[in-house]
Amino acid sequence: MKKISIVVPTYNEEENVKPLSEAIINELQTHCSNYDYELIFIDNNSKDNTRSIIRSLCQDNHKIKAIFNTKNFGQANSPFYGILSSTGDCTILICADFQDPIEMIHTFVAEWENGYKIVIGRKTTSKENKLMYTLRSMYYKLLNKFSDFEQIEHFTGFGLYDSSFVQTLRELKDPTPFLRGIVAELGPERKEIPYTQQERRAGKTKNNFFRLYDLAMLSFTSYTTIGLRIATFTGFIFSILSLVVAFIYLILKLINWYTFPMGQAPILLGVFVFGSLQLFFIGLIGEYIIAMNKRLMNRPLVVEEEKINF
């Protein structure tokens, strides 16, 4: 009997974990009854009652498993580690807030049985804030334009991954993995299924500007070199312009030695323009160095505090 692994990352989802587990198990028993299953919750150090509820679920059903992290290791590392910990013939990653349709599980499995090693859900519309959806669309198009690989627009990681691809993920040993980019870069032929992203069922989103910025910069520095190229070309162009302007000022001063005022305005303008450009590109280069540094340190994806039913 084939086995399906369901991985659910959680952080302060006390209102969602129990109804979500019930919905997932009902979906599996109704449409995938000829498969064995495991349901893995990987918790990023929740501060509410999420862990106690998960413990209770694990006691009632030994096919429900739990990994409790010692700290919050971010929304990229924790789900990735959950996938690596799965033991099924295929693994499905799904969010804990009901924004990913549970009823798509059997659709994923059917396409997997048709031969696809990766079956993903791709948002075509969303009931989230329209401004956020628009900004995400712009971000995906920008990333796709400058990436060395064709990125998947409006893909959150929600999807099914065959055990052979999960093994590929294990062999990467990447301490800062970006699953969406890895699927686009290394994944075999995939099946994309469109869906409408629902509103969060309960609780508040844990994403804020800084978490979204970290995720955006992780993808940007992992799959593009455009930032460094822009810095190089811009620096070169402005250096040439500086030399031209300096040469012109020198000629004008030599021709009109006593009447041509050098003036402070051009000097101040040059200082502020070049200073701001330098600060911007130093910061951009710093983002690449941060990404490199994290990989060189090769720290673990997460540190486990407790595992249940493994």
C-alpha cells in the first residue's frame, strides 16, 4: 500500500490545527482510502496552545506526528525540514490556515498516479488583500524576468512531491533553501493546477513586512545576479560621467581662470548623488554576502526540541 505524507507547518495556529487535521483525514479517507498516510505538524515554537492541541491529536491518532522546533526558524526552513522528515511515497505540503484547498489533495494524488513527479497548486485568483496580490504579481514578474531559471508565478509551495524529488532535496544540504526556486530549477516535469486562494479561516497572518522581505531577498539573491550587474554597470557609467564633467570643468577653468566660478553646487550634488548610490549598492551587495555567509556556515535547517510518533 502506498503512503501519502501531509506536511503542515504551524506557528500560533491554535484555532486551525484541529479542524484542519479533521478535514485532511476526512479527505484522505473519502477519496484516498486505498492509501496509508501520515500527517506531520512541524511547529515553529508557537506561543499559544498550538502545541498542546497537536500533542492531543498525536495521542488520539498515531498516524499524526509532530516536530517541535526549539525556536522560530522561519517560513522557509521549517516547511522544508518537514518535507525532508516525511516517509511517504509522495509528500504534500499544505498551509495551516485553510488558504490552500484541502479538496485538492485527491486531485494531486490522481495526477501523481498519472506519472507526474511534482504536482503543484498555482494561484490564479486570491481572496486576500487585492493590493498584496498585485504586489506579489509584480514581484513574481520581476523575479522571473531576471532569474536564470523560469520561476513559477504565484506558487507558495502548496503541492505534491514524489519521494524521488524529496530525496533530491535531502541531497542538496542547503541551509537556506528556497523551495519555490528549487522546484523551478531542479524539479522534473510538473503539473500545475490552478486554484483560488481562500481567506484565512481563523487567526491572524504571521507574515509582516520583514518576513516577506527576508523571503523576497532569499529568492532574489539565490536565483538572480542582476543586482550585482546593475551595481557594476551603474558604477562604471557614473565613473565615466564624473571624468567627463571633471574634464569639462578643468577646461572651462583654464580658459576663464579669473572669471569662471567653480561653485559648491556641483560638488555637493556629486557628493550626495554618489554617496547615496554607494550606500544603496553596498546594501545590495550586503544582501548577497548575507546569503553566502549563511550557506558557508552550514547551520542546520532547524533544531528539534521534541518529536512525537516518529
